[in-house]
Amino acid sequence: MGPQEDSQPGIAIPTRVGVNRTRAGFRWRVAAEPTDTYVRGDLAVDFAERQITWGDRRVPLAATEYRMLSEIAARSGRV
């Protein structure tokens, strides 16, 4: 018997279609972002201005960091 040519069962390889669907899901969620301001203690997430403040100081965040924090704030009590 020769070596097996089959791929290993149970290993999922992401396809371009699957990756595109995932990205589309993120775009949909960001579009549904609230327009008011979320405040919890010193933290304030201004969805309309896309700014984060801690106390009276603006917090500079990368785009991905802002998206993650705004997703959590928008779903406060459910996350």
C-alpha cells in the first residue's frame, strides 16, 4: 500500500466564500451601531462621533480596537 493522498478528516480550510460572508456580517453589525452615547462610570462611547473618552480624556484607539469596544458597549447586559 502507498501513502495516503487524502487530507486529514476534521480539518476545515476556510474558503474565500466563507471569509467574505464573515466580513459581510461585520459590516452589517457596524452599520447597525447606535447613535447615542454609552456611559459607564468614567467610560463614554460616543457612537455618533466614534470617540472613546475616559473621564475627561479622549482615548486614541485603532479602528479594530474601537469596533471591538463599541460592539461590547452596544450590547451591554447581553455580552
